Amino acid sequence: MQTSNLQLAFEDAAAGSGIVGMLLPMAIMFAIFYFLLIRPQQKQRKKEQSMREALKAGDEVLTQSGIIGTIRKVTDQHFVLELEEGSIKIAKAAVVQIIEPSKS
């Protein structure tokens, strides 16, 4: 009888360490995903948001669709871009890059 009680005690201890043994690798995997995937994406998103907030009339920009134009008017959610043949209204989120003037 003592052997079975001792065996039960070891099984209870092993079951408790099994949960910890299973949660620890999962926590490590989450930390790896956070530092390699989630955090860099958050930093990139903040950088793009600050770039869009800094745009002003007169800046030349490139949109996601490849349109290059000069900002003429800024509203809360949109820009009015001046193109060679008229102007268009685009969402702020469509701007991906500021085009620096060439020094030639």
C-alpha cells in the first residue's frame, strides 16, 4: 500500500510540473513572436502615422497606387492632390512616401 501512495505522490508532482513544463515553452514562443513580428510592425505603423500627420500643402507624395502628386489641401481624413491634368481627393492612409525634391 505504501508503494502505491508513493507512486500517487510522484504522479501528482509530475502532473504539476507538466503544466509548467508546457506553459513555459508557450511563453517563450510568444516572447519570440512579440519581439520578431509584433513589435517591429507596431513601430513601423507609428512611423507611417507620424509621417502622414506631418504632411502639409506643397509636399510631393507617392500613393499606394503609384500616383505622384503635390498636396494642395489637407483635411482630417483626406488630401487633395494636384496632378498634371487636374486634382484628385485621396485618403490620408493611401500616402506611402514623401518624394524629396531632387538637387540637380
